Amino acid sequence: MNELPSVFIETRNLQKTVQLPSSSLTILTDINLTINRGQSVAIVGASGSGKSTLLGILAGLDQATQGEVFLAGQALHQMSDDERAALRAKKVGFVFQSFLLLPALTALENVTLPAELAGLKDARAKGLALLEQVGLAERADFFPAQLSGGEQQRVAIARAFITKPEILFADEPSANLDANTGEMVENLLFDLNQQQGTTLVLVTHKASLAERCQAQWVMQSGRLTLSTDSGAKHAL
Amino acid sequence: MHFKIAWRMFWRELRKGELWIIAFALVLAVVTVVSLTGITESVRSALMQRSSSFMAADKVLRSPLPFNSAYFDTAAQLQLKSARQMQFNTMVFADDVMQLVSVKAVSAEYPLRGKLVLKATDKIVELTPGHVYVEKRVMQLLQLDIGDKLSIGATELILGGVIDQEPDAPTAGFTGQPRILMHINDVAATQVVQPGSQINYRYLFAGTETQLKQLQTSLEAKLTPSDRWQQVDRSSSIGSALDRAEKFLLLAGLLGIVLAACASAVAATRYSERHRMAVAVIKALGMTERQTKLLYFSQLLLITMLSMIIGLILGQLACFGAQFLIEKWVPDFVPVFSARPLLIGIATAFICSMLFALRPVLRLAEVPSLEVLRQGAPSVRLDVVHLITGAVAVFGLMWMFSQDWVTSALLFIGCAIFAGVLLLLAALLVRIVKPVAAGQSSALQLALANLRRRLWANSFQLITFSQAIFLTLLLYFIRVELIGQWQAQVPANAPNHFMVNINDQQKLELTTVLQQQQLSAGKFYPMISGRILSVNGEMLQEPEMPDSAENGQKGQQTKNDNKRQGFGRELNLTWLSELPTNNQLTSGKWFTAESRAEVSVEARSAERMKLTLGDKMALSIGGQEVTATVTSFRKVDWNSLQPNFFVILSPDLMVDFPANYMTAVHIPAERADLLNEVARQFPTVSVISVSAILTQINEIIAQVSVALSVIMVLVFAAAVLVLIAQVQASLDQREQEIAILRTLGATKAFLLKAVVYEYLVLGLLAGGFATVLVEALLSVLQVRLFELPFQLHPMLWWMGPTLGAVIIVSLAMVQLRGLLNMPSAVLLRRALHA
């Protein structure tokens, strides 16, 4: 059996510029980043510093204006929208700040949706097991509107893990929750991440949350600098 | 797998109510189409069946020549039913009393349509050879009882009974002689049919439209120039009433469908805007754009299928209901099941969903997955492709429904102009609001500022609002006002009998008799028969088509466009010093006291005769030739059922001629005995009954009214649906703003007022626009389609804006209350997560 390469995400001279009506605005400048398989990484920074833009590019939701991005050894910058979507379906999980559950589907159906999209078998059983793990088995048939914010985020975490993604992107996962609920959700996220050995990329401006990650990168005016590293290989 | 997701999402969305407006709109469009097409077909078929029963057949061939058996053979080959009928006038004798009668001799198959009811001592009997059946008054005139004998020519026949109901009882053009019905097999024995006798031979045919057309084609070469076809006639009073009814229903139906289609488009657009985040999420989770399109397309397909099935069932039920009602109205009505309404219904569902709703739903799949991180603003720009597909759909529906390119094109252009004018007016008005809207300190200022800020969105909203109110008002006014005016043309006491051949002396006596019976005679018109010989010395050509009262077709026709077309028969001429009230001069001047040898001609006949003012017309009256100068043309309201004349002469011309008069009088059905009284006292006076025509016209109007009421309900439902969809969509846009203002401390009352003012202005504007356009269109319809005099509708001017304001503000308030009653935190969270 071949050993999987240890570098899971790599960016080379990444740049993102957006065109405004009379000028252009550079959001990301010369981003060079390497994240290893199974590593947990926090990207911190002030609002508007470009954290979410970088997350979007790393997850294949957006494309850089210049530079190269590799995810699981595949060149995202050379892939079409559909190819990136297919890659996301197989390897990527998401947890969003505002949960983003589909209001028309029940908690269980929200959880099983990525599994169904990826064509996995036993989606329902897996979904129920995950809901059990996040403590919401009895609310499987509830709709998002019938759940509290914390419960919705737990459903979102279960959804993120159902396909056993190789990498999980979390965008301010506890920002919309009160302190206690936020902590519970964070614990859940890290527990499942550890259990499944998933690579975790977390965008946050919450210091306590960032500190739980193995590496912390600071985003400032579109530039990325390494703040703490307990095992990541990086190049600046 | 994706279909499974689509199926699940479809039911979930349906249960949550997200798809209801689209579903309702599609159901409504299908119900409108199916019920309307079905009901129109049933009404048309009932009217045709009823009209056919007035001729006792679907098609009649009239000829002065004896029956040609080859015609019947051809009909038999085409599997048409046929019957023979002969009509002639003759004297009948009963003891020493004699009477000139009009005889109708028919074969056993008569009538092919309608019902013949003959009664002998209250028992219904059958027409049998050796017997005659008479109008009740014949019994009084000849002093006969049932079972008595009477002589017709060389034979004696037994009076078998009274005609109680006769499908083709004579209407216009009848000579007014008492009528007798006998078996055609007895005619030979009477020996009244001699060479040169004036006999009207009628071939009666009944069958499908196709069979009848085939018959006409097959016989074309065999017919003699004197053979003439007669069928349910479009230019007669009945025919034109039928025609108007069809136009009416067609117009009304189109309006409902266009509205429902708009509701589906608005609802689909709103659905798309509300699902942007869901799409971004499923795309982020790995669904490709193609798969996303397929997912939402499947959902639309499912909702279309479901709505279509419900619509078809409800529409068909409505048709059955209508047929049930029609059966009460036309007892012999045979409902004909037609798949056409169902097919049109299916096509409508797909046209509405695929051309109106599909575009926004497919565009939804284009939402970038990145929106999960950074929400983009929904595009409020005009979607040209959607506009084009919508326009194609509207035109397609119009054509499919009317099967008439001209009507579709005119309606379509009308709609386009309507939208364009509204857009311009809306943009203009919203800009005018600018100085008033400076500041947001009062609810009104905030409302006006909002109106201005959402200029384009509001302009589109105004178009939809105006359109919905416009169609509702239009239909209401057509239903109430125009039908009312139309009905007023045929008032309950409209003259139903014409009395002709009244001499000067009898005028006074007749008036007295009628007055004794509490009836009043109308105006007495002098009348004389005459023939137009030439115009400016140029002989007139035989007519290509007979005049409008007897719109048949000649078997063989000769055509020469350059020649002046005459009437080919004697005309009833009159001479008057005053222009009749239901006549309108189109050119020239009416007679004055000094007028000498002048003539006024009905405008259409004048066109046919290629007359110009100043032409010299030569007429033969009572064997004398008279020449008159054409000094005016008149438009005549043939639907007024008043005595009307093609040619009116100046009184000076007729001084030396014996005056005979005609008048029109209303005789209630229960006073029919009075006709006998008139016949006794004034044996020379002929009475022509038009009550059958009147009854039928009133029935048609009643049917159209009922059908229109149904359509009005459907159109109103569609209009409300559009308004709900539009208000919902516009409130979605306002939700975030309301949340922020609430958070910043704005009171519920302030926000409620601001939104109410905003919708009040929109409602008043929409109602105002709709009013102006309805008034304009009504005047066109009034004058062009219904041929009624122009009249303003003052009620419309307060009803339009009020209706607009009340409906729109009510709908907005109902939906807004839910939002305003939410705690600020919930509202804010909703707005932020939207």
C-alpha cells in the first residue's frame, strides 16, 4: 500500500485581486502555505483581512487570480468548476459560521445530503450514528427552524463528517453562538476531527479556539504570516 | 440519486409552502384554460345546436326548383341525415270560410334538429299523412275544431292538432300568413303544385361540420344559380350575438391565463432568490452546476405535473358542471366530450412553467458556491432572456387560445405598449417623488425615500400591480357595464312583432286597439316596395351575396368587382323627414323642408353599389320610375330590432303614392290572442313575429353573463395570486431593512406606517394607471367590438385607485404583521441568515 503524501494543501505565490469599477483591489498577496495531512491549522486575522477569501480558494470554492493551489495533490487552479465540485464531494467537509442548513430538509436529511451526493451507501444509518454522536438523535426529524443555534451547528458538524472528509474547513464555527454553546460545539468539532484524523483548516478571530490548533497563521492586509507552529512545514 | 433528492426536496418544499404560489398559479392557469375552452366549446355547441334547431337542421339548401334526388344521394353517401320541406302559400277552405295560409309540407324525418310538438286535445301526437296541424289562430280564423275537415286544393285533410312547438317557426321575412303543417306525401293530391307555382323547396341536412363541408364541396358543381345555402348565420342577429359571445369569452380567458402565468414567473423568481443560499450550500458540498440545474429542473417538473393534474381535474369538473347547467337550458343538448381543452391545458401548464418559471429556476444553479462564505446580492437587473421567453410564452398562449394570428398579434402589441407606458409612467412618477422624499424622519418620508431607492424594482412591481388591477377592472366593467348596455339594447319590452301593410285609416284604429289592451304601437313608418334600377344610368349587377338578413350563398356565383352590386330584389322603401334615432349619418346631410327628390342610403349598401354623394339613383316604385339624388349615407344599427331601411326617400317624392305603414310593437307572450284580434279586425295587416330571435339573443346574453362571472372569479383569483406573489417578493427585499430599523429602535407602528404608505402609494398609482387604461380600452371595445356609443365610466375612476390601494395594502399588512410581531433578535437573525 502506497503511503499518502504528507503535504495535503500547498499554495504557491497565491494572489487574489478583484476588479472594481474604477480600480482593482488586491485581497491576497503572495500567499505561500503548506498544511500537512491530519494537521489542524487556524487562520486568524481582523475582519476584512482576507481570511475567508483564502478559505474559499483553499476549499476550491473560489479561484485565485495568480499562483497555484494543490489540494490532496491535485492542482485546483487548473480544474474547472465541476471538477472542483467533484473533488469537494469526495474529500472536503465544511462548517459555516451561520450553519447553512437547508431549511426544507430535516436534521437527518441535512446530515445525509453530502453522503447522497457522493453516492455513499447506508447514508441514513451513518447520519443517525453521527446525530447520536453530536447528541441529537432524538431530533433527527426536526427541521432547522425547530432547532436552537447550537443544535443547528451540531447538525452542521455531523453533516461535515458524514463523508469522512480528508479535510474540513470551518469558518468561524462558534461566532454565532453563546460562550457555553460555542465551547460545546468547538469540543465536538475537535473530537470528531481527532477521531477521523481529518485535516482541519479553521478561520477564526477567537484566540482560544485558534490556540487549540497545531498551527496558527495570521492574516494581515492580505498577507499571511506564521504565528505558531507545532509541526507544520511552511514556506514564507 | 439526484432524483431521489429532488423528490424529497419537492415534497418538503411543498409542505413548507415554498412552492404553493407557483403551484396555485399553474393550477389556476390550467383550470382557466380547461374550463374556459371546455365551457366555450359546450356553450358554442349548445348555441349551434339551439341555432340549428331554429332551422330544424344544421344546413339548409333552398331552391325554387323541385327536389333533385342526386343531392339527397350525395348526403346519404356522406352519412348525413336529410329531410325534405316545401313551403308555399295557398287558400284553404273550411265550409264557407276561406283563408290564405302559408303551408309547410315536411317529410317524416323532419325536424333534424330541435323538437316538433303537435298536440291534439292536450295529447302529443305525430305528424301523419292525411292530417294537417295548424297554428292556434287558424282554428279561430276558420272556426274549426280538431277532427274537422278542411280543403287544400283538390284534397281534403283532417285537422289533426295544433302546433305547440315548431323548431323553425318563421322569424324575419315572414309574410305573416297563418301557418299550416302537413305531410309532404299529401302535397301531390292537393294539386296546388303546378308549373310556375311559387314553391320554396328546402333540403334539410344534419351531421358533423366536416360532413357538411364535404357536402357543400360535393354539391358545388351540381347546384343551379338559384340554389342557396343557409346555415347558422354570423351576420344575422343570432349569429352576431354568438360571435360576440365567443369574442368575449376568448378575451376574458386570455387575461386570466396571462395573469396566472405572470404569477408563476414572479413566484419562481422569488423562489430562486430565497434559494440562493441553499444552492450555494449544495454546490459547496460537491454538486456540480449541471446536477444543480437538473435538481431544480426536476422540482419544477414535479410541481408542473402535480399542478397540471389538479388543474385538469378541476377544469374538467367545471366543464361537467357547465354542461349540466347547459342541459337545463337546452334540453336536447348533447354534450360532446372533446380532448382539446385537456390538451390545451397540458400545453398551458408546460408553457407557463417552462417559459415563465424555468429561466429563474435554472439561473439559480448559477449561484456561485462561494456565497456560502460571502453572500452576494441577488441581481435586480433586467433578465432579457426571461423577458423574451415570457413574451414568447404570452404570444404562444394567445395564439393557442385564439387560433387567430391577428387577434394574438393585436393583443400582444397591446400588452407590450401597456407595459412600456406603465414602465415610463412609473419611472417618471417615482422620480417626481424625489423632493418630497428628502429625509427619513417621518414614516411618509421613509416610504417615499424607499419608493425612490427601489426605482426599477418598484417600476416592475407597478406593472404587475397595474396589470392585475387592470384585468380585474376590465372584466368587471365588461361584465357589468358592457353586457348591461348590450342587454339594454334588447330591453324586456323590446318590440317583438312587426305589423306591416297598415293603411292611413288603420293607423289610428290600430293605435286605439293596442291602447285598449294597454299596449302602445311604436312609430309608424310609411313603406312601399320598390326596386333600384340604375345609378347614374348604369344598371346594377345581381348581388354576389344576398343581403345581411338572409346570408346564404349562391350555388354558382359570378364575380365582377368593378360593377355596382344591386340587391337583386324589391326593397322596402320609406320616406321620412326626420332621421330615425338608431341611424347615424356617416356623410352628407339629412333632408330639410326644402329637399327635393333626395335619397339617403345605408352606408354598407352604398359601398356595395359604389355610390358617392350626388349620384342619381333611378328607382321603380309602383310601376313608375323615380329619380333621386343621393345626399347622405347612414350607419344603421341592425341589432336594435327596430324597423330599419336600406333606402329612405325625401317625403316630397312620395306625395302621389298611396301610403302604407309599418310599426313595431311589444306583445307579451300571454297576450298572443291579440294577434287574432288584429288579424280579424285588420285582415290586410300582416304580423311578423321576431320574439323567437329576441328570446334567443337574451338567452345568449344570459349565458355569456354566467360564463363571464365564472371567468371573472378565475381572473380575480389570478390577480390576487399575482399580487400575493409580488408583495411577498417585495417584502423579502424589505425584511433586512425592517430588521435593521427595528434594531435601531424604530417602533412597530412607525415601520407599519412606513410600509403601509409605501404600498398605499404603489396601490394608488397602480389603480390609477389601470383606470386610465381600462377606460381607454373600454371605449375601444364599446365602439369597435360592441358597436355601442362611447360613454365614460365615472364609477371606474374611484373604484380603480381604491381597489388598488385596498388590496395591495391589505395583502402587504397581512404579510407584514408576521414580520413585525417577531422579536427583534429573531428578525435580525433571519435577516442576517437570509
